[in-house]
Amino acid sequence: MAATEGVKRTTIGRNLKLTLEIQQMDIAAANQSSATNSAEAPPIKRNSWSGFVFDASSVKHSTKPALLIRLGEKIARQTLKRRFAGYDVRYAKGEGCLTCAVITGADGQIEVSFAKDGRTIVDMRSYDERSHDTLGNGVGGSLAKAIGSYSAQCDAGESTTCASPDLKGLLYIVTDDERCPMKVEEERPVVIPNCARIAGFQILSSNNGR
């Protein structure tokens, strides 16, 4: 009888050991399969970027078409606030503009300047890192790449700006960096160093509407 009990315990022990080994093999196989699938099919990278997009004469939101303003558009203060409902729209007067509005939201910021009437848009700009132009150039990107050349028509005003050759009317605001100087001469093409970067975008009326 004792011998029989001993055999039973031995058999049970072997069965338990075999069960554990099978479970470990299944887990290892599952991990290997997961690793193989991960290597064969890496996760899809989704572009979740959303912000304001500049073209030659307007600024619009990348995913909300109703959020659009145009150069030369006449828009009252309350109308602008209703259009950008959910954004912080603040008006101000200062040395840099007769009347300005700053539109700020969780997905970007743009600055708008108006003519003497306080309604006609004469200047739109953004330094926000989520802003782009319609060609895909963004803040912090290469100026030479955006221009498509190492030579451009630029102006050294309040900020150095260079005109986009493809989007007539759009200006690239150049990052002010003493380590990457740009020599701007009136009515002469400017040599763009490889280190030059985009600080922002601007659409400006030719006479500034004033």
C-alpha cells in the first residue's frame, strides 16, 4: 500500500512538472510570436498634428475649415470672437499696430492686425510651433528648404522676413540667431545660410492698410 501511494505521488509530481513545462513553452511561444509580429508589422505612426496653416492670403485651421481669416477681410470684434468660439480672442492697441487681436487656443496662436477702421485685416502672423504653411514647412524648419534655394528676397524690418517664391504673399519670419547671421541688403538677393531657421509666418498687406 505504501509503495502504491509512493507511485501515485511520483506520478502526480511528474504530471505537475510536465504541465508547468508545457505552460512555460506556450508562454515562450506566445512572446516569440508577439515579437515576430511586432518586427514584421511595426505600429502605424499617426500624425495627430493640428494647428493653423498659412497660404498666400489666408490662415485656416488644419482640421476646422470654419476657422478661416483672410487678408483684407472686414470683420467686427464680436464676429471674430463668435467665429473663434472656444478660443481666447484678446484685442489691444499698441506701438506695433493700431488695433491688434491675439487668438489663442489649445492647438495654436495667431496674431491679427487691423487698419485704421479697426475691422480690415492687414497683417496676420504666427510664431506658434504648431503653425505650418500649405507646403508643410513648419516653425523651426529649414529656411533654405522652404525657399527652395540658398538665395531669396528678404527684408530687415521689425523682423527679418523672406518671401516665399511659391506662395506669393507669404513671408517666412527668420529666427534671430547671432550664431547664424544673414546679411540683408535692400533690393538684392540675400544669401541664406544652411543654419537659417523659420521663426514664424506672416501675411502682410502691401501698404499695411493704413
